[in-house]
Amino acid sequence: MKLNRKTTARVSAPASTDRFVGTVRDLSSDGRGVVEAPDGQIVFVSGAWVGEEVVVLRTRRGKEVKAELDDVVTASPHKQEAPCSAHRDGTCGGCAWMFIDYKAQLAQKHEKLNRSVSGLVTDDLDVPFLGSPAALGYRNRAQFKTDGEVMGYVAPGSHTIVDISSCPILTDENQRQLALLRSSLPNPQWRPGKDKRWTTIDIDDERLVPLVNQRQPFRQGNSEQNMIIINWLKEKIDHLSKVEFVLELFCGSGNLTTAIASQTDATIVAVEGDKASLQALGDRELSQVQTLRVNLFSKAEIKNYLPNPPQKLGVVLDPPRDGLKERETLKPWFRRADWVLYIACDLATWERDSRFLLGCGLSLSEVCGLDMFPQTPHVEILSVFKRRP
């Protein structure tokens, strides 16, 4: 094997390790504890909670730094035994906060959202936070990996499949589907093809047939919380100023489109880049909805295919985690919007995009947090922006 200089340096660099005691002062966006080493270096430690005094094992190889929880000197009073053996033994990292009681999880998410909002507005803004009715057994869909011998999720920081016999966050129907799939192991038909690490199997509690190596259409992963979002959207549209035109960006297969159509007589242009999702939306046969296939992460497609922004415009958007990557290209539509309803699934991109919307002459009038995925650091943000007088 021919090695370039960078590869050679990485392989030959000696590793140095040390241990130190530190206090977890915050949590990172991916849920790890933030700890400052005695030399001032900031490290991120999985399995540690705010306020805990912990022993950290630090490994350094060149510029690479890895920090692991070695011991807990003073444990958080919110710590609990995770109801999942794969979490307890550290093999599955999908539910990063399962070792903390749910009330404390919600408090931490609420605090992070309040911190973001306070950096955007000068007035005190009441920011409620809606917890999930079920902290376990809520996940209505999942994707498993299999090599034909084992089946489960991928271990953090690796390509190793963690063999999962049950998963406490899945709905009962999905638990049943997992058990049924596992009864087929070993299964030579699920062996990965050439140059593939694994075969993917997607399940959904509304679809009794699993999808093998097929992408399933987007659906919010927590059905009860999704209904909260839909009802929130209906209530906001009902009380906002009447518009003649609603532009829905990232409409998917119409999860929110039906709710919009039920509350307004305006023409709705639903924009999405995925063909299959738009076909599913078309099957809903909503007479006032015009679908438009545009890649909203493409500057050229936005300029070429999005209609010119009219007057009396409202905007609804529910983007993926990257948010409004092409926000500058979309600026003419936001400058004309009377109001914007922004449903976000990433706090950092929501904060970035909120600053952009404020710069378009809009004001942030309402914010509400929602917990779509208990046991994880994920936060959903429901927000209302209105045109400043």
C-alpha cells in the first residue's frame, strides 16, 4: 500500500493518554458532556451529565483527541439505569440520554432553546416546551442494518452492527415486526452485495411490509407529537393575517399540506425535491394545492423554477437539519412574506435562519419547543415570524 505523507504521519504518530478530574459544565449539540481539562483543552464526553464531577480518560494522537468517561466522582441526582441493555453496555449510541430521567432531559432541552431565543430577541418571550406523552415506545419507524447473520443498529464511531433483539423506544407494532424479522436469521438473501457493508431494512408501524434496501418516504418519527405540530399549525394559520398565496417549502408527502389547506382558501404551492413524495402528496387530491418539484438546496433550480413572489404571501417550511442553506437565493420570497411559520429540527440551523428572517424585515413573535425524540438531545422548534410594521 502506498502511503502519502499525511497518512504516514497519522499511522506513526504515538498516542499519549492521561486522566484528569473535571466538572461537566454544559452539553454539546450531540448530547455529550463538555469538560475543560487542566490545560484548558475542551473535550466532549459521552455518558456524562451537567454538574457531574467525572474522571476523563484522554487519548491524543497528533491533532486527534478522544475523551472517554473513566469514572464518576459525583453523580447527577437525575441519573437512572437505562432501560436498554445495549445502552448500558455502551454498544448502541442511538439514545444518548437514556441514562438520565426524562424530566431532566426536558429541562435541559428547554434551557438550550431559551438560551437561543434570548440571543435573538431583546424582549422577554415566553417559550413553552412540550414533552412527549410517551418517553419510551413512541418510535413509529426504524431502519435496521443486517449482514444476514445479525440485525440491529450501527455502533457509534464504527461500522459494526449491534445485534438488537428488542428496542424500548419502538412502538409495540414495530417491536413485533423486529421479532418477526429476527426469526428469519440467518438469512442469506440479506447478505450485503458487493462493496456494501450491510443490507438496510426499514419498518413502519403503518406499513406491515418491511422495505429492503429501499428508501421509505419521510414521516415524523413520533405520531403523537406530530399531531401536536399539525394542530399548532392549524391554530396559527387560523389567527394570522389572511393571505392570497401560501408557499410551503420542503412539503414532503404532505404531512403539513393537508393542515394548511384546511385552514385557508389561499392558493398553496407545495415545493419539494423528491419525486416520490410529491406523487404521494398528489394522491391526496387537494384542489387548491399546486405541487412543484424544486431542489431547495440548488441555487439554480430555485432561480429557474420557483414562481415570482406575489404580494399577500405566507410561508410555511419544515426543512431537514441543514435548514435554509440557500436562504440568500430565497430572500425575495421572505422579504414579501406577511408571515412565516418555521418548524425546525435542528437548534443551531434554526438560530442561524432566524437571524436571516429577522434581516428580511420579520420579527420573531412566538416560539415553542417540542420533544420529538425522547432519550436524545434532539429538539423540535415551532416558530412564528410576522412582518414588522
